[in-house]
Amino acid sequence: MSAYTQSDLVDDLAGIFPEFRARWEKDTEDDPFPCSSLHSVYQSLLPFVATQQPTQRQWQRLADHLSVAVDAGGDRENAADTCVLEHLHQVKLNRVLRPLLSATARAYVRR
């Protein structure tokens, strides 16, 4: 089984939000020390999503993605938790996403 890479994550998120790929490329284009972490992708995603008006299907797909990431454990779980789930309340998305998440992922969301 191969590792889940930053590129895999960007591809998955761009599958939900096609515009995200351009945001990610812009966020990383001038980085003299590029980071290959999953965390950096989610750090770019959260402010992006907070300014969008996703469809209900996109919200559900994002919630499913985050739930799978939590269930995967390890770096995937940590990145989804520390960079998205713990901060949903700060960007006022906790009320939208929390009900759509799995029980395990929901436990990481602050009210």
C-alpha cells in the first residue's frame, strides 16, 4: 500500500472544489522552501472554503473526505484534525460541517 501524498490530497480536494487547485498553486508558487506535508494543503483549504459557497453535495463530499482522513489515522488524521476540524468554529463552518461528519470526526470539532 502506498503512502497518501500531498499530491493525492490536492487531487482529492480539487475533485470536490475544482477551483482549489488554482488556489493551492498560487499559495505555493513562490515558496522558496516548499513543504510536502498534508498539513500545508489543509492550511490552504480552510480559508479557501470559508470564502466559497459550496453546494450541499460539496459540503457532504468534504465531510466524507475529512471523516475518511480521521479514520485513516496517522498523518492524515492529524492534518485533518489540527488544520481543519479544530478550526471550523473560527471560520464559522462548524454548524454546516459538523452534522455531516462521522461520529469519530465530529468529536474533533469545537462548538
